[in-house]
Amino acid sequence: MRIDDVFLITHDHPYHVVIAGLVERGSLRNGTEFDVVGIQPDIRRFHACQLEQFHKLADGISCGNHAAIMIRGNPRAVYKYLRNGQVASEPGSIGAHSRFAGAIYMLDRNEGGVRTQINTKEANALLIRDVPVPGSLSRSDGDWSLTPGERAIANCELELPIALEIGTRFCIRKKKRTIGIGIVTQLPA
């Protein structure tokens, strides 16, 4: 489940932190443990105390639905750790990476991209799971320019570790404008 929102409940309640987001795959049962991966340098394990789906308490949440999970723990410490863009997953199923290789496609002018060639150093952010992540691109063939409408293999380096797996899609941004799209094809061992 990608984490879209993090809430700190301030009224008198036994569990104070709630995460909400879209369940992209798999399922989670009430009372089970899960890992939160990405953005932070370490992976932490949490306990799902209460699940909610469609504004009703649920025994489990499943793929394709928006859901909320109440987390047990020190509310302030848990709230400071959680961020939008992290992923709640089954323990050990996904890892956080700051480097990867991807197949990219630069949008042409008719698709909303740029008109002229760009230097790979100009693409200053990647959009992964609706979260902008500062990073850089370099072509695997050593060329520094990208032409609109061109397909290429690029090595990407992010400033923050993000939960990635082969097949994760991303957008290439330049000054809040999408100029290219891509898919993760290789992760470091």
C-alpha cells in the first residue's frame, strides 16, 4: 500500500497514528505486522491495530481499494517517521533503492513535452508514486542529450531511498513539468 496521508489523532484514543492510501497489491489482516519502506534510511515494522475501508471498520483490506491503518506505538515518534510516498508492505517483500536503471521515453511537443533537446542534467526530479524525488539521470550510452520522442536506457540516482521494484513507473520532471516517462528495468543487487 502506498502511503498517501498520515494523520495524528489528537482526541482520546488508544492508537494515535493513521496512514491512508491505495492498496496496490496483496492484502492485510487485522492484527498483522507490516514494514514501512522508503524515504527514511531504515525500514521499520509496525503493527496494524485497526483497519478501515469505505468508512467502515474491516477485518482485512485488499488490492484495489483505498484503506486506512491505525498503528500502535509512540504516537509522536511514529508520526515523525511516516511520510507520503513511503510504502506499507509485507515484511521483506520490497526494498528501498536510491539507484536504478530504467527505460525512458521523452515526450514530444504534441504530448506536452519540450520542443528542443535537453541535457540530462536539466531533469532535476523524478515523480514516483505521486511524490517528487530529487535526482539525476545519465544515459547508459554516455550521451548527455535527450531528444523529444526518443527512447533510451538511463541510470537514475535519487537523493532519497524509495521503495522500488522492477516495473515501477515514474515521470521525469523539469521545473514542475513532465517531460518524460519511464519504467524501472533493473535494480542493484
